[in-house]
Amino acid sequence: MAFTGTSALADSVIAAYDRNAYFSLRAGSVFDQFTTVKPGNQNNPGSSVLFTFWTDMTATTAILSETVDIDPVAGNALLTTLKVRTDSFIIGFDSEVAQAISWNMVDSLETVCREAYEITGQTTWVDSLTDDATVASTNPIQMNDIRANIADLRGDNVMPYTGNAFVVIMHPDIEYDLMAETTQNAWGPFVSTNPMGAESWYAGEVGRAAGAIFVSTPRAFVNADAGTANVDVYTTYILGQQALAKAESIPPHIVRGPVMDYLNRFVPLGWYAYLGYAEFRDEALNRLHSASSIGANA
């Protein structure tokens, strides 16, 4: 007896489709959540958006002459003309000029202060090296280098900066090496910089360990290509109280200069301070030179 099945009635049997459609597996939005920059004040609709940047002025470290006026140059003063103030499409143009001057003031004074750090104290090198030229990419900093320098400061009866902790000022590349270290000499337990609001934050502070407050700043000096095979050599500063002194007769401040042209078009804006930084106790500051594993090592 012959079977009558799907093969005999192939034209009568069809596949059934679920009328509910399913989509592919999809990841949620991740990258987009970090795109925080959005146009704020477009001058008009357009096919593209152009973002405008202010370029930072070069830090100024030269001493002003007592009797000779300055020229409005990048670094310590800006001279804006009536035309640029009128034609500029930037909202709050004058306030942004003031912000550029303010940042230059901070950048310049930080550079001047760091130069005093470079004069004060003693310099040592990792791995018992004796100068920058011998520093290789295989000579990164280690936590034991920090501990040894703190022991040196304590041995000289240097007062800790706050509580029982000294201060370590380092470049972000050095910060990476210290926190990534996994040997027995590593960073150790991380201590919150602000537990329950009981302690104050210091600008740039990233953590506390080994009897030190660690502060990170890109202004820490880097001697580019000074080591073996063009390795960059980094300076890390370990200090206690009274390492440097600061004398200030006139604090840093912004000055609006006089409008001297007949039509009142040229408006100068600048800053100045009457101050100085110098060594106070030589034994209160150590400088440690090293390479970094993520530095420019070629």
C-alpha cells in the first residue's frame, strides 16, 4: 500500500512562519554616553559644525623691568582691537580673553615655582645610577625608591608635611608605574584621599601609601631624550615641610591696561605679580630621577 505523505503532496505542504519578528542580539549604547561635547550656541543651521578652540599662551618666566613697559605679546598680555571684539562671533569674547590671561598666570607661576624645586635639595637616581645620561628604559621608578627617600628625610629630622606623611609630586607616567607595580615592594593598600570627609584633598592628589601623599601633575619636569637611547628622564619630588619659601609683595592679579589710542579701540589685558620662590631647607627636598615604562623610550 502506497503512503500519501509530504513527498507526494509537496505542493500542498508549506513552511509556517511566526508572524512575530525577532531582532538580532544588540549591545546597548556605551560609547555615546561619554560624548559630552555638544554644540551650545550655533550661529545658524548648517551641514557641519565647527568648534572653536583658544590656544594657550606660552608660560612667562622672565622678570619685568622696573622702568621699561612690556609689549603686548603672547605670554603676559593681550591687546584686543575694537574690530575683533565687534566681529567675533564668540559669545562672551571678553570673558574668554580674561580666562586665557588667568590660565597663563597660573601656568607661568607654576613653572616659576617648579624651577625653584629644581634648585633646592638633593638629586638621586634609581638603581644607583649617577646621572641622566645613564638612565635606560629598564630603570623605571619603584615604590622602594620612594620609601628610601622618605627614610632619608626622616633621618634628617625633616618634618612631615601633614600628620606623619610626606609629599610626593610626580608625573602621570610615574604614577602609572607606581600603581601598576605588583612586586613585594609595590604600592600596597590604597588609602582613600578623603575617607568620610575627614581629610582635605590636595590639588592633584591621587592617593596615600607608604607614609606619603601622592600628587600627580603633568608639570613635573621631564628631561626629554636625556637618557640612554633617547629615553626620557622624569623627576619625582619628595618633600617635607619648609623645603621652599615664598615671598610675595603683590599677589598675582589681572590688570586692565590704559586705552591709549585716540579712538579707544585698543584694550590691553595682562597680569603680573611681585613674588619669588627660593630654597629654605635644603635637606627637606629630594629629587629622584628615573625612566617610565610608558615614557618616550626611543
